[in-house]
Amino acid sequence: MTLHIKTIGPECLDRLEELENVCFGNQAWSRNSLEFSLNDPVQTWFGCFCEGQLAGYAGVQCAGGAGYIGNVAVDPDFRRMGAGKSLLAAIDALGQRDRLKRSLSR
């Protein structure tokens, strides 16, 4: 299976919400929080697609020379295939492009 990484936006909200709930359960972000984040100009969201299906995602907020990684999630059916690694590589490339001095995660 081939993985494809690209930036995503509100068009992926339904699937993002589904993945958020599957991966994080009662700790999942609300739909409103996801929608706000997808529309926030200081945040970039990447989706990992496998055969046209959104299999995972990662969000990063860039401000003040730092990148804050909010969430990284991969559908359990697509784990151990390199999706998470590919998403983090996309964030790393964004950080290098924007010359971020540090990266933070929760």
C-alpha cells in the first residue's frame, strides 16, 4: 500500500473527528475544537492517505520560532505501516522550511 501525505483542511473534518474518537476516546478533541484548529492560520494539518482514505493525521502550530505538535493519530487498521513516521517527517520538513528553532509536544 502506498502512503501519500498532504495538507488537509475542513474538508476532512468528518473523518478527522472519527479518527480522533477512535484513537483518543474520552480524551478526544471536540468537533468544534478540531474545526477551529483546521481553520486557524497558524496551524498546519497533514493527512496521511492510503488508497484515497484518510488513515492518519498530525497537526502543528507554528509561532514564535517554535512548532507545537498537537495531535498525531493513525487509524488502528493502518498502524505499523509508516503513517506516523511519514506524518512526523512532514512536520519536520515544515519546521526546516520555516526554520523553526524547536519543536514541542504535549
